[in-house]
Amino acid sequence: MKRHFYSIIFKLLIIQYLSVVCLCATVDDFDFFYFVQSWPGSYCDTKRSCCYPKTGKPASDFGIHGLWPNYKDGSYPSNCDPDSVFDRSQISDLKSELQKSWPTLACPSSEGFKFWSHEWIKHGTCSESVFDQHEYFEAGLKLKEKFNLLQILKNAGIKPDDEFYELESISDAIKEATGFTPGIQCNVDSSRNSQLFEIYLCVDTSGTEFIECPLLPKARCDSSVQFPKF
Ligand code: AMP
């Protein structure tokens, strides 16, 4: 009888332990990714300015800012794994691709590891159920290759020439070419002109397929925005 009692207690403890483990495994889950690319001209011409990376001025192209796990309600997890350390040796094979497509513009000038470490620790660690560190950066690079945003805009007559363009025409051009409605963020240059800064596209939780955004970030743009030269 006593043995039976202890066996039941033991089983209950196992069930409790498993439910805690399952709960922990889903805590860092999320609903979709924002894949965010920035226009370097708009990062650099603000009051804060920028520093070109040690490899020199980046190409006149959108650069990856990050791949960010998000929830459908607009909130997002961050810094999910206090035990995770950024290990630069894990992405040494991707370094030159990252410098081309995911360039740092932060000051002081650097190779880029500080920026990539920030993105991994703040956002990447919240997708550890999908990606390890190497896979996270590889996924970002692959996503960028799927759509050439600058070419899409140029095809629609929207060029980085310091001219102003209707926000709606930027959004329409991207929607037409990709099939997905983009989120668009603006910032202001040193003369307070509203300018095209970041383009958000949404990606499913596998980190490979673009999807229609469950929620778009609130645009802080004028209806007409400048597309600065770079
Ligand atoms: P996040 O924390 O991922 O939202 O990114 C914001 C931080 O990343 C800020 O400190 C920005 O200054 C920095 N940041 C954004 N874009 C770049 C870039 N292209 N190069 C370097 N730092 C950047």
C-alpha cells in the first residue's frame, strides 16, 4: 500500500516536472519575424551621423538591420537567453557577406561584430528554438537575397536621388513586386525632412518564408518622404 502511494507521488512529480519543462520551452516562442532593412543614407544624414565600417563605405543598397521575433499583439521578446554569449568564430565564414549585406554604421568605425552581437543577443536569442547563432545570420542573408528592394523601387521610378516620393507609391511598388505589404519607417535628416529609413517585411516562424504581416509597425512618416542619396 505504502509502495503504491509513493509510486503515485513519484508519477505526479514527473508530470509536474514535464509540464514545467514544456512551459519553459515555449516561453521564448513568438508569432512571426520582422525582417528589417535600413537605408544607409537615412541612418547617416541625421544629427547623430554615422561611421563607415573599417572595410569602407557600404554599397548604395539597403542593409539588414535585423531579424526580430515578434508577437501578434505588437510586443516582442528580447534578450531571451542570459547564458548565450556571442561567439564571433561561429560566423567567421559569413563575415564578408555580413559586411556587404549587414554592415555596421555605428561609431566608432568597426568591423561589425559589435552590431551583430547586439542583434544576436537582443533578438536572435529569442529564436533559439529555430536558429543557432550561425543559422540566424545565414537566415538573414538568405532572406535579403530573395527580394532586391532597391531594384524594386528603381523599377518603379523611385531612386535614392534626394527627391521626395509618395509614401503610398513606395509601399505599392514593394507590395506589387513581393506580394506583401511592407511596413515603412522614417526618420528625419538634420533639416527635419521626413525620409525613408527602414522597410519591414514579415517572415514565418521558420525564418524562411515571407508572409503578410500580422501587424505592421506604426509608420512615423509624412505622406511624402525623401529618399536620400548615399
Ligand atoms: P535594435 O536594438 O535591434 O532595435 O537596434 C537598434 C540599435 O542598433 C541602435 O543602437 C542603433 O543605433 C543600432 N543600429 C541600427 N542600425 C545599425 C547599423 N546599420 N549599424 C550599426 N548599428 C545600427
